[in-house]
Amino acid sequence: MTIPITELERAINYWRSRRPSQGEERRLCPEAAALAEPYAALILHRRTEIAYEALTAAARAAFEAWRAEGDSPP
């Protein structure tokens, strides 16, 4: 399965709305931070999708939790 960059972005925004950035450094919550790494890699390499298997365990967990909340496309 591949994940489009748009879905990663939606998942990051979901986590940012549920758990806003904190501290003076405005650090992301762990879920958004885990998803931000593959998102940044896609941008850096000018790609539009990533293989699900390429995500770290933390990123997979955050992505699956987002999908389970019903905020993802069918």
C-alpha cells in the first residue's frame, strides 16, 4: 500500500488540531512529529507517495490512529 502526501498532510493536521504544538519551541506532538519525517522526505525527494512499509512504527501507529478516527478517506 502506498500513502499519498496529501493523506500524510491530513494526518499531521489532524494530530496538530488534537494536540497543538507546545513550549516556546512549538514542538509537535509525538504523532505529528512521527508523520512529519516521512512528509519532509517526500518533499525533499519530490515524491508524491510513500510505501506504508517505509514508515517507522511510530508513524504507522499515528497514521492508523488517524484512520481509525474516521478522518481519512475510505
